[in-house]
Amino acid sequence: MQIRYSKNEILISGTAQQMKLLQGKIESFVQSKKDKLIVPLELDYNPAPYEHIAKELHILKSDKNDLVVKKEFIILKASDTFLTSIKLNLPSEIDHVPYHIHYDWISFPEFLSQESPELVIEVSSFD
């Protein structure tokens, strides 16, 4: 799984199988008493057309939802409701690729603020 990002947009990209694995990790995390989930990412790829790549995705349980870019890490602070929404909307069972969904403050004002970068989750291939 890869994360590319620029100032106003974060792209999480992976295969359908990787999205299914991420669904399972998020589901287990929501049901656990843990406060933090670290998802390691691929590191050797070109970020274009974005400016940067992330080394890890840090998912933190929080009452306040937020997306934060910290150097080479993406931090998703999320309520259980937001995490469940992401889990349910992860494109793991699809008929065609590429396929993507968007989380932004217009479509999901209950989860993201106007200052938050847009989150795009994309399936790039089936395997």
C-alpha cells in the first residue's frame, strides 16, 4: 500500500487485496482497547503527480476527527464512527480498476473540517 500526498490531498493507493487487509485491521482496531494502529507502507515509488510519499499511516482513536501530515507520516485521528465509515467504504470488492472514493469536508462534514486535506482511497489493481 502506498500513500502520496500534497498540501491539500492525500491518496491512499493499493490493491483490492491490500484494501481487504486494511478493512480487517481497522475492524480489529475499532473493537480493541488500543489507541493507535500503525500501518507500514511501501517506500520505493515515485510520488508523482503528488509531491511526497509517506512511510507510515498512523491511525489514532480520538473524539476529534482530523487528518495531519507530519513529515513522512500521515496521522488519521478518528472516532469509531469515522473508522467504521472508512472500513465500510474501502473499495475491496469491486468490478473494475482503477476505482476510488473521496472523503472531504463537503461530502463528509461530520468527519472532516474545511481545513482538512481531502482523502482519496484508490484501488489500483486486483492483486
